[in-house]
Amino acid sequence: MKKTIVPVFFTVDENYAPYLSTAIISLIEHTSDDYKYEINVVHQNLTPYSKAVISRLAKDKKNVKIILRKMQRSIEGISDRQSTRLKGDRFVASIYYRIFLPEMFPKYKRAIYLDSDLIVLEDVAKLYETDLEDKPLAACLDMSTFGNPLFARYFRDAIGIDIDQYFNSGVLLMNFEQFRKEEFCEHFLYLLNFYDFDTVAPDQDYLNAMLKDRVKYLDMKWNTMPTAESDEKHPYIVHYNLFFKPWHYSGTKYENYFWRYAKKSPYYRIICREKKNFSKKASKSDEERLRQMSERCEQILASDHTFKKIFESGKERRS
């Protein structure tokens, strides 16, 4: 009997190669012999060393293939500007790659997208088999924003959705076929270039705004974050979102899962060195970035140029 292929995508640059390796190792450890897995690493500027290391991670698994794919030199219509910066201060083109995956990979009807700052603790084939119920996307609510009234107001009054609808884009099951049919990528580029909306989380805010009421919400086990509110005892995926990085901070919730697989990574010494060298100054920098994100929320809320106002005016469709 022919085995079902489970396509999984990561998008990464060289800075995240060590954490990508750890994520892939954990994913492979939880694969099933009943499926075939194609792990596609869409990268920007990976060094020859990193390419060699990552491509060998599945050498002992016959049903797992790692495919390195270089992202096109530039993504048409996307450039470094304030509205496209991550955590308020840094432009990272790779965060947009997930939006372009359906167009780049027409052979897949659906696929899983994963961020690189996570650990997989369950077979992702179970996620892949989720019934999408004719929705373009399946995702989990963003736990990292719970309990923050400013972000709740930003989602409601700027993005146009309630906080209990706002999803995190770090773990996605994407209906590639439907994205292509709806020409979602083209619509995204049009909105980005014509309106250039200010955002706090660039790709995530666009996805949430454009897909309102069209998302299948997953069990939070599939995107468990180490926040104070999280009490998941048996997570399927632990996502070290925002500043919850165990390779920076000791005592991070669920850090034991990360270090279990980091020890198996060829980058283990590099990861340990990163932890050792993470200074008080760097910690202050994280605090400053969080302050900038909050300040940006306030600025956007004071503007007339928001997703909510444009979409509710009837000038544009969401998707």
C-alpha cells in the first residue's frame, strides 16, 4: 500500500540553523512508519556547513526526506520598512515565506508549516490528517497575548477580530490548493503594496485580518507556548515564541523538552555558547523590544489606516 506523504515546511536563515536542527530532530523522532515525510527547508543564506548538517539529520530514517530549497533572491513587493519588521525593530524576509509556499510548491495539496523555535513531541501526521472543513487554514490561538489588554484592544480595533480568534502563525496546516484557487498570495501582495498597513506581527497580522472567520482552530496542544497562563501537561508541540527562549533564559517553562533534543544536535556547543553569552544587556534589549511592540500598538490604534477600518469600509475584501 502506498504511504501518504506528509509535507512539512520550515523557513529559516543562518541565524536560526541551530534551533532548526533541534526542531527537525524532535520531529523525526516522532514520525511513524505508516507515513512518508518530506521536510522542506526553504532557506535564505544558509552556509555550506549548515546545509550539510541539516541535510544529514534524517540519514537513518528511510521514510523521511530533508529537502533544502533556496528562497528566491527577493520576494517581489516586500522590502525593509517599519511595517514589515519583526518584534518592532528587525526586518526578516523569511517570516513572509510561509505565505508564498502554496505558489512555490504546486505539487502539494496541503502542507504543515512550522517555525524553527519549537520542539515536536507528537507525530505531525496526526496534524496533517486534520479535517479542515473547507477552511484555508488550521491554527491555534496565540497564547502569548492572553492577559494583555493592550494586545486584545489592538486585535479587536486594528486587526478587526477578538482575542479569542487571533491565531499564531508558527504552527499551521495550510490548504495549499485553496490558497492557490483564491490567489491569496497575489491578494496579500496587493494589500501590502497598496495599503502598507502598520503591523506588530507582520505576516501573522495579515493572515489573521485576511482570514477572519475562515480558520479551523486546533487543540492548543499543537502550539503550546511557555507563558504563565499555559498549564498543558502533555503538549504535542512546544513553541518558544517571542522572548520565551530557553537558549537565552534559565527557568523557561517547558525548557526540559528543548534541552533534551538540543543535546542531540550537531550545534549543541553553539547553542550552549549562545546561552552562556546572553548578557544582561541583551535581556534589556528584549525588554526594549517588548516596549516598542506596545508603543507600536498604541500608534496603530490611533491611526485611521487599519485593517479593520479599510475592510469594514467596504473598499476591500478580506480574502
